[in-house]
Amino acid sequence: MNEVLSFNKEVANLLHAAEGSPTSACIQCGTCSGTCPVADYMDHTPRQLMAMINANMKEDVLASNTYWFCASCYHCMVRCPAEINITEVMYALKRYSIWQKKYREDLIGPVFSETFVKMIFNGGRSFEPVLAPTYIFGYGLSGFLQEVQTATGLMIKGRLPLLPARIKRLDNFKRMIGRIIPIGGLS
Amino acid sequence: MKEFAYFPGCSLEKLATSYNLSALESTRKLGVNLKELEDWNCCGSTTYFHVDELLAYTLCARNLAQAEKMGLDLVTPCSACYKNTYFAAASFKRDPDLAEHVNFALEEDNLHFSGNTAVKHLIEVYVKDVGLEEIKSKVTKPLEGLHVAPYYGCQIMRPRKDHEDVEQPRFFEDLLAAIGATPVDYPLKMRCCGGSLLITSRKAAFSMVHDLLQCALDSGATLIATACPMCQVNLECYQQQVNQEFGTNFSMPILYFTQLVGLALGIPAKKLGIGKELVSLEPELLRVTKRQPAVER
């Protein structure tokens, strides 16, 4: 009963709710990699990542930046001749890597996502200034200054919020979330 | 008068305030009323789906349930809100267990979603519910001589919903033509703007924005029209940083389709939020509007 699941089976389980073919249906045609606008910046192209999942290379897959560099544009997915929901695989790997706390340490994505989720939990709506500290210090001095310049421009045009937006029925909202994730589950 | 439950989304509160203003003004002028959801919440963006799928679906369900309570279909001008809400509604229909679980959570806010609310993107309301002929008949100031790149972005068209053409749709071009503008052939019109990669993977995102701007310039466009606050912000607000990164000199105005429609319908520019851009479109607009009578008050 204590049989250890293979990684490709684990990924299949993560996708139980999604429509589409399993990753094992991949024919390695490379349409996804040719379509992906971010492929040049990924450790492994989407096609390579599919092959690695199917070869059960769990540690290598999780250590790759590929799935965290997916912008969720669904371009690969609408073109995949094997009808694999590739974008959903990337989402599943993101969630898996957060649960297992196994992702490349220099990535901004995981921290940014978790901060965003907590922000919505606290107010119900997005408030950009809360998010800035999760990334801006990683940009280096010139990147930091560029960001400040952009933010100043937006501020002058009245496009940056100064006060956090809150929904009206916040107590109900928090109890609602509590029925999905027990309080404390996000901390 | 046609009426929809309006879910503006977080970006439209401040960052894309001109989208909100122009959506409300132009849509009203087209004889459609947008009635804002009383207490809408964030759609979950992409980030909620990175952390917990069920939680993300619950956020979408709360907005859907409020629209259902109003007895109206839901419309949103934001492509990310649209994609999340549309597919959440579809998932609840497909998966009764999921719907039950989510409805259990919604009880805490005295809400229930039974699946009777359709979800539309605002551009769909213009093209299908109002119709291009109707829009054309209401144009008083056609945007003649304005060469516009129709930028669809990702999440209006993708994932695929039915059997629609997700490679070469034409409705954005047709809408621009209906208001007298000239839609240019824009090969990257379906390409991603980078979304939140602008924050999490800047190098990659800058190159994506660069390619989109360069392609629009090469296509002969003098401005890009978008239907998504994320696309607008990425293409406009990071233009200066892209210029520094690539040594380019882009100065490409990025407008919402609702602003262009509003101008053509004779709504004063200020009421459409024009003037809040970081990349000014004044020279372009002066050129187009100078032939026309002074703006009404």
C-alpha cells in the first residue's frame, strides 16, 4: 500500500480536474516550444519539460525555471496536436512546487504569488503597493530606479492607488475563504 | 435598454482608470447599461491559480453569484477577469462536486451560484450584442486616417471555448473599421504581452513587449488598441524601460478600444480618460480630430 507514485503519475493526478490528454500523449513535435514567446528564457523548452516529466526526472523538472516562466498565454495549448493542456501542466507544477517548497531559489514568482494571495485574503481586492517589496529589491539599482520613475509617472497621472481597496462584506468574505482553506493555512 | 452586471476588476480602479471611464461612457452611448456588481472581489488573477485552484474558483464564484442575484449576465472589460470567470462558470457546470463545495463556502456570504449567468468580455458586447452596423450608425466623428494595430492579446481568445478561430480572428479589425479607423495587418496580434512576467521575469517580458512594439511600428500603426488593462500597462508603462534596455526609441500610444469608440461617438476626450497616458497621443489625436467640429460639452 505504500507504493511510491512515479512523478508522471503524480502530475497526472494534479491534472485530474483538467480536460485534455495526459502528458504521456506528448509526441515531442515541438509545436509548443516553437509557439512559446518565453522559450528563449527558459532553462528547458516546454517540449523538453514534457519529456522530462514523462521520464520521471522529478528533481530536474522542479529545479527548472520553465514552469515559473510560463506567462499563462495558452498559445501552446490551443496548438498542441496531442491536445495536452500544457498551460494547466505549468500551473499544476507551480502549485506542486509551492506545496513542496521546491523551486529554484532565485525566482520571484513563488513569493509574489503567495503575497498576492494573502493580500486578497486581507482586503478582497488588489492593492499594488503591497506587492512591490516582493520584487523591487531584486532588480538591482538601475532596475529599482527605473521602477521608481515609472511609478512616479503613474502617480502624477493619478493611476496609482494610495489607499488599499477593500470589499464591503470583508468578514463574510474571510469566513467564505475559511471554508476552503482553514484560517492559518496561508501563513 | 440592454443591461449587464458589470465586473470592472481591480486594475480598473486606478491603474486602468481610463478604461473604466471610457467603458462606462461609450457603452452607455451605445444604449447598453453597465450595472456594477455591488461588492465584487478580485478574480484571482493568475496568482491564485498558482497557489490553490479551489480558492481561485471560489473567488470567481462569488462574483458570478452576485450577477446571478441581479438576474443579469456578467460582463467584464479585463481579459484576465474574463478568462477566470468564464472558465470557472464552465467548470461548475461540468463538475457538480466542485459546484457544491464552492456553494458551501458561498453560504457564508449568503450567496449561491446555480450556473444561470453567462460571462462575456466587453468587446464581445460591442461586436455581438450591439453589433457593428449599429455602432457604425452612431459614429459622428469617424477616426479617418488613423492606423491602428488591433492587439487581441491572449485571454480573450484563449483557451479555446468552442470551435471559434483562435489563430486569425477578425472582429477587432472589423470594429476599428466600423468607427472609421484603418486597422493594420498586425502579425503579432495574438501574442502574449508578458502578463505578470513584467514583475517576475523582467528580461523575458521586456523582450516580449519590445517585439510587440516593433511589430506594430513595422506594420505602419501609429497606435495600438487593446482590450485588456494588463496589455495596456505592459505595453505603455514599460515602454521607457524597454527603450533603455534595447536602445530603441518607441513612443507608441496604447489606447483602449472603448476610448477609440468613444471618440468616434463624439464623446469628449477627457470623459474617456484621455490625458492619463504616459505615452502621449496628443499629436496623433490632433491630426485626426482637427478636421472635425469642436468637441461638444
